[in-house]
Amino acid sequence: MNAERAENDLEPLEPIGLHEARHTFASLMIAAHLMPGKEEEAAALLDAYLERTETATRLAQLSKAT
């Protein structure tokens, strides 16, 4: 993800902790309920975030194992 951001001259994303993830989830769900029709978009954003997080975790575990 950060490699793509670097190609577009964007700052790298910093990892966030559990507390920040909780607030991100809450914000997305609130937005989905306050703006009808945005449920699918909020779910897609959350799925994308979780996929990136799982990938980063797996990569970190692999790098520690070698």
C-alpha cells in the first residue's frame, strides 16, 4: 500500500492500534446509518482495511521467522 502511495507522491500510511481501529470502525458504521445508501461503501472500506491489516500482520510474522 505504501509503495503505491510513494508512486503517487503521497505520504506513507502509519500503522494504527486497536483503539484507532475501533474508532475507525465506529465512524464507518455511523456514516453508513446516517447516510442511507452508503452501507455497501462502508462495508467495502472496512473490508479493505481489514485485508490490508491481515496482510501486514502476516508479512511481519514471516519476516520475524526468517
